[in-house]
Amino acid sequence: MRRYRRGTGRRRGERPRRSQRLPGGRRPGENRTREQILDAARECFAERGYDATSVRRIAETAGVDQALVHHFYGTKEKLFLNALEIPMRMPEGLAEAAAGDRAGLGSRIVLAHLRVWEDASARPAMMTTLRSAATHRSAAAVLRDYATGTIREALGKVITGEDAELRIALIATTLIGLSLTRYLVRLDPVPEASPQELAARLGPVIDLHLDPADPAA
């Protein structure tokens, strides 16, 4: 009859089990800590911008030791680059809007843009990008990619003609300007207007850029 050591739960001579690790040597929970830090960084960057946000502030917001921020992300710059994001729901929403009938397309584009901004879980990442674009070239690059990449990809089959690039850029100008005045500058009464009202009012502006027009007309 084999004997067991009292209180150990294992056989005599059996090696103690090591704590379970995730692939790559990470312990369970490390991924959650990384996400927790990234969420806190987006919240801080969105509220204060890049220059006014410290690693210490991010650590306090995340409820972790400052050393963990450096452990997972290295520098504030690297953490900031991870925080920059245009959620995938944005290109998906714009593509879905463009796939419908031509009638009312401008309003659907505005509404698709606003639906992502109205999502509280997506807004911090976009606010980080929008707030920092004027002073940080990486944020500006992400915003330009949204303007010239995401919108072009969604509307490329709809907008044709020699001046298609200009019209796409003007649509991007309208959408980014709307985000700036509604969520960052908070130009009254734009923040209080419903997405449906804004879509109805700005949709015709988008429609003007969807079809080629004679500049001399």
C-alpha cells in the first residue's frame, strides 16, 4: 500500500507541479493585465493627449505597478502606438452602408461613422488618435490611413471619375470634422443632436461628393 504525504496531495517522491503557463511562458492572467493596461492607456491618452499623460498615471488608472507597464510595453511611445486604433467595425460599417441603394447613401455613411463613435468601448481608441493627430505623427498617420485607406476601400466602387481622390478626401474631411466638433471640441449644439439628425443634415453634403461634378458649374 502506497503512502502519501499528509497535506501535499501527491505521492512520495513525486515532483511538485509547476504553475500552469500559457504558450510562450506567460502565466494565466498576463494577457488580461496587458489588456487592462492598454485600456487604461487609451482612457488617459483620450482624456489628456500624449504629452500630458505619464506612465505613472496609466499605471494608477489600470491599478497596477508602474513596473508592469514597462514590462509589457517598454516605453510610453510603444504603449501609445498600441493604443492607436480605428476599430474594424468602422470599415465594416462603411462597406455595409455603401453596399445599399444609391438613394440615401450619404446619410447611411454618416450614420455608420457615428455608430462606431457612439460605442463607449470603441471611443477611447479613436479619441486617442483624434486628440493626438495634430502633435504626433503616428496618430496623424493612423487618421490619414482612415481617410485615404478605409474610406477609399469602402467607397471605391461608388466614387469614380478623375477627381475621385479629392471627393473621397472631402468626405473624410466631413466625417473627421464631425467627430472633432462632436466628441473633442464639443461645439454646441452638435453633441446634443442625435446621430439620426446629424445623418439627415450631413448626408446631402456627402451625396454632393459621391457624384462627379463640373467645378465650373
